[in-house]
Amino acid sequence: MNADIHKFKYLWDGSEPGWALLHINAGDENEIPDYFVFNTATRQGVIFEDESEFNEVVKTMLEEGVRVVLEGNGF
């Protein structure tokens, strides 16, 4: 079942610049990647209450080529 993620399109379509995926556990090669959706300019994050919705948003952001950043470097 696919979640309706159209309301989050601004996270990957460029209409609101600065959105990225913070790869939280990049240092652990044995873990499945864990991400946090946030804006690099405003430092605003998005909290999802629905896990399937979150997973669909992250999948779409990765497919659309949204920037992935690592912890450190000011994040």
C-alpha cells in the first residue's frame, strides 16, 4: 500500500530549496540507512507520524536525487 505523499512534494521538487536527507547512521556499515528529513538553510526538520508515509517520502527523495548529508560538517 502506497502512502499519499503528494503534500510533501516540496521536499524534492525544488519549490522550497534546501531540503536534504541527513544520513544518521552512515558510520555503521552493518545498518540499514536511517535518515532525517531537514532543511539545510533553515535547520527545520520534518517529523512523520506514519512510518509508511516516511518511508515513501525518503524513497522518493532518494529517487529524485535530493542531497544526502552526513553528521558533522555543522549538521
